[in-house]
Amino acid sequence: MATSTQPVTPQLWLRQQCRWHPLEIVFWLSTLLPFFLFPNYLSLASQIAITAMFALSLDLILGYAGVVSLGHAAFFGIGAYGAGLFSIHVWGEPFTGLLFGGLIAGIAGYITSFIVARFRHLTLIMITLGIGLMAHEIANKAHSLTGGSDGLQGVKIQPLFGVFKFDLYGYVAYSYSLAALFIAFLAVRRIVNSPFGLALRGIRENWTRMPAIGADRPAHIRKAYTIAAVLAGFAGAILTQTTQSAALESISFGRSADVLVMLVLGGAGRLYGGLIGATIFMVARDQFSGIAPQYWYFWIGVLLIVVVMFMPNGILGGLSYIYARWRRK
Amino acid sequence: MLPPVFGVLFDGIAYGMLLFVLSVGLSVTLGLMNFVNLAHCAFAMIGGYVTAILVNSYGWPFLATLPISFLAAGAASVVLERLFYRRLYRSTDLDQVLLTIGLAFISVAVAAYFFTTNQQPIETPSFLRGSIEFLGLNFARYRLFLIVVALIVTILLVLGLEYTRFGAMVRASVDNQRMARGLGIDVDRTFALTFALGCGLAGLGGGLAIDIVGLDPNFAFNFLVFVLIVVSVGGLGSIAGSFFAAMLIGVSDIAGKYYFPEYGAFMIYFVMVAVLMWKPTGLFGKR
């Protein structure tokens, strides 16, 4: 082939990365299986799709840009409450509510990104934790607006396109959240396989060198952080719309920690890491909490230790390592 | 006659002293090894449960249980340091965060399994109950006791760090780890000992905290936030920094809740973000 003699330019490499692998097509086709195989679990499947979208947004900043965040649920919660309040005070049309949730989460993300882009290491972890806790405290204390710890009451979402109602069975909910997840995935896939995505990876690998070779590091981090906030806001908005409620739990530290666990379990810095991690996490929680709900976190703790000690790149990292060794033989 | 602001100040300082005992160990280990130990309050919880069990089930006097809580938390930390922490000294902060969050999750579930999720009340000795009236204000005796204990701990720590050989080794390792290694100091061993000492202090803090804030399995997370705030506001590896940050956070938390109850815990997060924006390395931090 002529391509072997051609030097691999960055453009060529990016174009290769953009190509769809057969396994990816299989993966996305298999997301349709719940419609046929588990029609009773469609609301769980919808939750998984929403959580996967949230994990995908964290992957963009943590996995690609290397910005560790312990308060990412702030944007999820802002999107969730935004969409809920929109449906109460404006109208219940789902798409505009979704856009509104993403928009205000994006604004919040843009404002806080100026703080986040300046720091790293422990200070960054503390700042993001503080932002997340402040958002939680605001949602808790603004009782008249958010309902505080009782959750937001009176969310009414109109049918999708005026036809498909969000019902108990979850057909519409799963279709809606799956479609949103797929669109978000395409967007993130495009972003990380662009020169901008390469710059983010450069920042992750060497924080001080990127500015030295001319990359505007703070601006790149701000941009990535804002995009991630918008995606997290969308995920939160979809959760509100499909469950027709918004709870304080959606903005809590627990949610920030959970999504971090999922992403790391699946494999951070890989497009499918968050998706696989969220699926395993949510299915396991659904199964385990039926047995002994209060000890669920014991197993999460064990899982975390195992991942950190033995699988530094998560499940997908481990699989690709095994695959690479098998190929070499 | 003193205005009520002194009462708020007194409560805030007592609370700050408690935070100081809980967090000083984390500050030193973070400064020494840059190890982000989010399980620090799990060690405090061990100390708390040791105190609660010894007082309630075995009828020990409260004061006698405090050294035991120190020893128990320190011993637990030695075991965990050998098993897990040691392997991650040079990993990324994300790995350390994940490992220690995992340990904290496990500690919460284990505590819930053995001691139920209920609060563990304890009986403090009669001379620590009630309050002393002075210039028209009531000073709770337990809070006075807390301040005295924390001051003793501070003095011992400062003396130990400034005037002993081990203290000099710790200071050398915090200031320049590579150079300390080059001079033949066994930094890993120094760290393990400091870690045990810091976790022991957290255990002592856990025992002391029961009377003020109660004890249940969520202690490991509820207090983590305060401890991390104190550490990052004070600056890593600085005892003086932790001390002043603990005072600042303690007083602003109590004052915030007293004067602006509708804003609740908002005050301390605000103080933290403001301080870190102004000085990213904390008030007394060097790096």
C-alpha cells in the first residue's frame, strides 16, 4: 500500500482516529437491545444512558484535559433544577427545557472555569469540591425556589413532539436519553479527535510545557470545562424530564464521587470508558442494593481499591493491554 | 459584662481547636509526601468508636480512653500504610484520591455493619459538664477542656518538631525530599511514622469530637470537608498554618451559623474559595 511510505502527519493520524471501528457499531446497535430483551428495565436503561452522558462529560475534562474535578455534580444539578424550573415557570415543552438546562449549566461552567483553569493538584481538587458543595448548599437553602431537601415539586413535562408521552414503562424516556447520549457522544468524539482535543491531551501530559510551545492553556481548559458543564447540564435536564422530578441528590457530593468512580472503573481518557463504567456501575447497584442497600458502598470501596492497585487504566485499559499482548504473540 | 460576640468567638475557637487536632496530621502528611489522604477522617472515626465503646460498654473513664483512641487509630494507620498507601507514594493525585475514597467508603460500611447507623452518645465525666460563668457569659467546661487539650497537643508538636532529631528529619523531608534522601534520611520511614502520628492525632480528635458533634458512620465524610478546607487554607505541611486556618474556619463557621443562620454552611466554603483564589498554596504554604 502507498500509505505505508507516506509520513504520518497529524492530520492523517486524526483522520485515522475518526474512522469507526466495527466494535463501535456493534456497541451502539447493542444499546437498542433493551427495547427487545428487557422491556421491564427500560427506566433503568434510561438512567444508565443519562449517567453515561454525565460520565462522558467528566471524561472530557478529567480523562482528556487531566482536570480532576470532585464537584462535577454541580453542573448536573444546575441542569436538573434548570429544566425543572423551566417546566414549572415557562412551559413543559421538553426540547426547549433541555436547551435551557444546558445553557444555564454552561453559563455556570464558564464562570467557574476562570477559577478552575488557574489551579492544579490538591488546590484544584479542593476548589472543585468547594464549588460543588456551595452549589449543593445553595440548592438546599433556596427552599422557596428548589424545594430544598423535599425536592422540586410540580414538574410537568409535555409529550415529546406533542405525541410521545413520558410514561412509567420508559419507552419514550429511554429513546429520548439514548438519542441524546448518542448525539453527545458524536460531539465529544469529534472534539477529542480534533487539534483542540490533541491540545487537551498535551495539557494532561505536560502542564507546563504546553504554554511553552505556544498553546493557550487556560483558554483550552476554560473551553473544555464549559463544554463539559453544558453536557453535564443536558444529562441533568434529561434526568429531570424523564423522572418528572428533581431531587437534592442530583447536586450532591455523592453524585460527583459516583461519576468519578464509574469513569475510572471504565477507563478515563477513553471515549467508551465512561459509558462502560456507567453501565456496570448502575447494573451492579441495581442488583446489589436489592440484597443489602446499606453495604453497597463497601463493594464500591473494594472495587476502587482493586482498580487503583491492579487496573490503573480501568476495564477498557486492561482489555486493550490484553489485546495488545495477544496481537504481539 | 461582655457582649455575646465573645461567646461566639469562644465557641468558634473551641471548634477550631477540635478541627486543628483532627486535621494537623493530614497537613503534615500532605506536605511531606503530597499524599492526598481522603480517608483521614476514617482514622478519626476509629478513634471515636474506640472511645465510645470503651466508655459505654466497658465503663472506662472518658479521659483514660483518649490515649487508647490515639493508639488505636495510629496502629490502624500503620497496617493500612503497609498494605496500600506505600505503593502509591509516587502515583498521580487521582489514584491517591480514588484509593482513599475507597477506604473511606469501606470504613463507613464497616462502621454501619458493626455499630449500626445510630448516633453513639457518650457520658462525659461530671467535671466536664455544665459551664462556668465569667463576666456574664457562660463558658462550657467541655469546650474549655478542648482548648486546653488542643493547646497541649500544639505545644508538644511544635517542641517535638523543633527540638528533636526526628522533628528535624521531618522538617528536612518536607522542605526538600530529594536532598533529605541524599543526606541519608530514610524518608519513607519518616513518612510512615509521621503518618501514624497524624492518624493517631485524628483518632484523638475523633474521641474528643463525640461530645460536640456526635458520632455515626458518616463521620468519615462529614468531617472530611472541614479537614480538607483547614488543610488547604492553612497550607500544606505547616503546623502554624493549620492552627490559624482551623481558628479561621471554626470561628467563621460558628459566626456564620449564629449571625446568618439562613446561609448555613455557606460561609466556610466562601472563606475557602476566597483564600485559595488569593493564595493558591494556602495562608502559610510554601509550594
